Amino acid sequence: MKLHIVGGFLGSGKTTAIITAARYLISQGKKIGVVTNDMGSNLVDTAFFQNKNIHTVEIARGCFRCSFGELAQKLSQLQDTEKPDIVFAESVGSCGDLVATVIKPLFNLKWSKTPPTSFTVFSDSQLLLYYLRVVELPFSEPIVYLFEKQIEEAGLLILNKVDLLNPEQKTELKDRVNKAYPEKVIHFQTSTRIEDVVGWLDILEKSPDRLPSKSIQIDYEQYGQGEMRLAWMNQELSIVSPVIPIGSLLIKFIGTLLQKLREQNSAICHLKFMVATPENTVKISLSTIEQADWQEELRGLRGSAARLLINARIEIKAEDLEAIVNDILRDLSKEPGIVIEEIDEDSFQPNFPRIVHRIDD
């Protein structure tokens, strides 16, 4: 079994790339498994992978570093029960220092019989371009530190969402990346394009640099402060809207939420929605740099009932985020005939990371 560890900042496109890769590999006769990971539970990514009939296991309420025993156990279970040819293990987007705390420990057979084959770090192309221009990012310093350490650790760095760059920006990014990171393997892609993702898969198969061996030095006090500044909110809702189409209602909800977060200068790391109607399932993924066309998939969504999953990762206090979302839902519920019921909700600030194993060089 080949095990590909995938890391990178929140909203960098890891999940989309894995879905595209999995569907391509399945078409080539391969059996694929996925491990999803998050600080919370009730994950959009897990539900979406399962909706695509990709065998998925979940490690919730802790990153791979802090839930290493569960990661090793679930990998062994996958290998024994499903016998996949390839497994993608996607680390939570606030997690770094994976070489020392996950990859090296997985090579110790006392803990795992599934050593990693590769380690990839994803970055949003626009976000990295701003960083390399020394433009101030919308996050506080500890969160920028978290982003920096993820990039530093990468041996294989995927610069994703290049379709959002104009030709001049693409040229500038390539020049800046080559100067800043001459030692890294760099691949530019858009994760929805099969040909781009196949290029990534080729690197995973052939590149001698696909698995870095060097542990980074990291200030966990600063790193932990970055994680703890993020609010995590997972919410599951049942929506009945007999008058306003579900798609139109959700455009109004998401648009209002984005406006409220901007008004409070709350930086969005990742904001994910999965809406399931009897006829269709749609995933909306918003990150730090807002996409102008996020409404498109929702516009055609019909029907009068839906289940909505929300995963929000925002630099804000958890109680403030929860209040904003609930106020918007309360206002929407005042519309005639609209009934919104909360099925499950979990909002919190992560605890300081607790590392299980760390192996330095």
C-alpha cells in the first residue's frame, strides 16, 4: 500500500486535489482510500468523499501529530480490511512539523506497518505570491508563522489555483518561487484539472525528493498561539424553504456571513459548505482570497429541503463566530415558510498542541 501524506494551509485545495486524483486512479483500476483529519467533527470533507464513493476514515478532534496512535491504527485497519492500493492522508490545514512528528514515526514498525511513500505541501498560489511580495497577509503574526513553517517543511510544494492568476502574476510567481525555494520540487496546478493532478501523481511516483527527511526547527509556543487564535465551528442544519429556492437562500446566507466577517476584520482561513438535496450535492469552499464566482453552483440548486454542513475556520473568538452565524439564521427563519433546525453544532478554539512523538535529525 502506498501512503501519500498531504499537508498545507487551510483552503489551499488539498481535498479537491485528492478527489480529482482518486477518481482518476479509480478509472485506472486502482483501489483508493482516504484519511481525513480535523480538530472538530462532522466534517464536510469526509461527507463529500463518501458522497463520491471513496472509502474514507476520519480522525477528528486532533491533528495527526496529536492523534498519532489513532492515525497508525486507522492506517493498519485500512490496509487489513479494505486493502487499498493507494491511501491519501490529508492533514488538518493548521498542522505542520509533520516530518518529525508523523512521517519519521510512521517508519518505526513498532508504531505502524505503513511507512509513507510521499509528503506534499499545498499552497494557494495567490496567498504565496502576496507573501513573497512581502505584502501584509490578513492574519495575525502567529498564524503567518504557521503558514511559513508549512512552506519551509515542504520538499514537494504544490502551488494550487493557478487559474486564478493572470499571465503576469504566473510569471512573477514562478520567478519569486525559484529564487526563494531553489531546493524544493515545485508543481503548479489547478486541482480541478485532471491533467494537472496527473502531473502531481507522476511526481509522487517518480521524484526522488517526494519524501523529505529533514525535520524543521519550530517554536511551538508561537505555533500553538497561531492555532489557538482560530475559531473552529462545525454545524449541521436541516432547511425547509418552500417559497425561496434552496440555492437562492444559501447565497443570501453565505453572502451575509462573508459581509459580517469583513465588517469585523475577521480573516477567513477556510469556510466550507456542503448542501445535500434529494437531487444533488454541492460543495462550496471559500478561503482567504475570496472567489468571485462561488455562487454559480448554488444558483441552479432547486428543491424546498436540504441538509447543510458548515465547517468554518476563522480568526475570531469562537463565541463571536457562533453568534454571527446564529443571528443570520434567525433572521432567515423569519421569512414566511422557512424552517431552519440545528441538528448538531460544535464551536471552539483549539487547545495547545500536544505532540505524541517527535524525531529530530
